[in-house]
Amino acid sequence: MVAGTGRGLECKRTMTGKENNIGDSSYTPPCCLKARSGVPELDAKCHSTVVSGWFSRPRTSPDKTEEKMYFNNPMWPGEAHSLKVENVLFWERSNYQEVLVFQSSAYGKVLVLDGIIQLTEKDECAYQEMIAHLPLCSIESPKRVLVVGGGDGGVLREISRHSSVELIEICEIDQMVIDVSKTYFPELAIGFQDQRVKLHVGDAIEFLRGVPQGKYDAIIVDSSDPVGPAEELVEKPFFETIARALRPGGVLCNMAESMWLHTHLIQDMISTCRDVFKGSVRYAWTSVPTYPSGVIGFILCSTEGPPVDFLHPVNPIEKLGSELNNDRPLNFYNSEIHKAAFALPSFVKREVKALLFDSPPGHPTPHPAP
């Protein structure tokens, strides 16, 4: 790997700013070794700038034998997932990150930011539909929605299915992501064409500081992994700002890592959200084949006010019927998937202790004894 790969990516602290000690101050969770992920394969090569990519492409050597190029992401040591690259379509560095688009042989076009796969044409539906409809189908007639990140437009596309929504604001820091999506992923970027969408290009934290208290019914944080420009979007002050911007009984849906890789981070995020949000706090998950471990999670929170039962959608997508403002059919989400998303494996219940303190809607959430 290029010198400095993964530098500064270790999980040195929890969302509360405390050291991530888990019983022993010298212990570092295996999934957070990141930059110390070991020596790459002797025959591996790494792109000079996409130093943490998660894909590989064949390369022909001078003697005409095929040599594979490997891209190993230090955030997930000990494993790799390779996609065959047919053609690189776009590759530039913005003011914030490296943006890459390539045509894969099995998953269609792929968007990569700083070497980490964000979406593919084949499986984007599992992420975009879930992160949008889990919160919006959990409250009656959402009217004002904010998207943080989501510059590809996929979440906007899904929100636009809800005819009750009157305002869809989006705050994306990187204009290049928006432009690239409109060029290479028009089936996602179509979300920007909705007349209800109001785009803000800039820092989400600064944007939220200027938002009137209680403005939104729902906020969806579609951020990339918590490194680089997205690092502040998983810290307690950000969640406090989110809670202030939500109405009583308003909801947040936030990307929340893989339960196979980052249970200690999930524990940390849930504990932080319980301190900030006084309504319900739940963890859900979905399957996305091209994400690390094939799984990604979401934290759903509600502010104090009218109770929200995330497990049972009160605004089921099926009842919208002909009101769905979208010609594209849903490919993944439905009410059965919604309910199933909150069913968690036994090991997650054991390792994420904060999950033990879920309480029924309308009842205060108990906190563990110190």
C-alpha cells in the first residue's frame, strides 16, 4: 500500500469522546485495526490515489498473462470483495474526496468515494428504499423532510413517492457527487427533478445551526463512512443539532454500520442517541451485497412527543397505491420487510447492550445503571 494508507482512520474514541476501552485500555476491537490491517498480499498492487478501494480489475502484463490488481480497504482488515472493472468512466478529486465511477461486469455502474463503494446500479435499491421508507412510513403524513448527504439523489427519488411531503431539503457538501450522479446515474439523480426539492450545497452542521427549531418531520442522514468529510456526522453534537431541528415526535434515520463488523460502534451510537432523543431508539438492518459483509444498519430515533412505533408502519407504503409519485416500482421495500428489519440476531442482542433498554412507544426509555 502507499505510505500513509489508512492513517488516522482508527476508532480512537467513542461518539461521546471517551476512549474506546471495552474492558481493557490496551484493547482495540479487531474491526477497528484499520490502518494496522496487516501486510497486503505480496502480488497485490494498489492504485496510486485510490489507496483504500474495495474492488479489483484485471491487468495484462508484458508477457500477455493476466495479473489482477487488488484494492484493499483498511477499514475492514482481513477481507476483500472484488468487482471486475470493465471500464473506468470517471475519476477525479473534488475539494473533499476522490470520486470514481466504473462499469462493473456484474453490478452495473459503481460509485466510489475515497475508495469506498457507495452504490451500484444493481443493489442500490436495498439501501435507498430502506433508509427513506423506514422513517417516512413510521409517522403519519410527513410534510417536511431533510436529507443530509445523499448527493446521488437516490433518497430524494424515494421520498418523492410520498405525496404528503411538501418540502424536501437536501444538504450535500460535494457538488461533484451531484454532477457525477446526474451524468452517470440518472435513475437515481431523477430525485433532483422533483419540484419539492430544495438543494443546499455546503456543510450540513453549519446548515443545521441555522434551521428553525422543530422545522422537520423527518431527517435522513445518508452519509458515507465516518471518515473524512463525514466524520463529524456521527458525533454527539451533531445528533443534538438534529434533535433540535425535529418537531416533537419527529424521526431520524441514520446509517449505522454493519452488525457483523462494528457492534461496538453500534453500541456507542445507540447509547449516544438515547442520551439525545427522548422518544424511541431502534436499530434496523438490510442486505446490500456490495457493502462490507453484505449488510448495513440504520439507527431510527424519535424526539419526545407523539409516540413513534418504528416496528409497525402507521403509514404503510402499500396504502399509498396510485398516489406514489414515481414511475419506478419498488424493488426491495415493503411492509413485511419493514417489520423484519428490526429482528436482530442473538449475538447482536448480546454484544449491543443498549438494545436491552428498548421500551414501548409512549414510555420513557430506561437507562442502564452506571
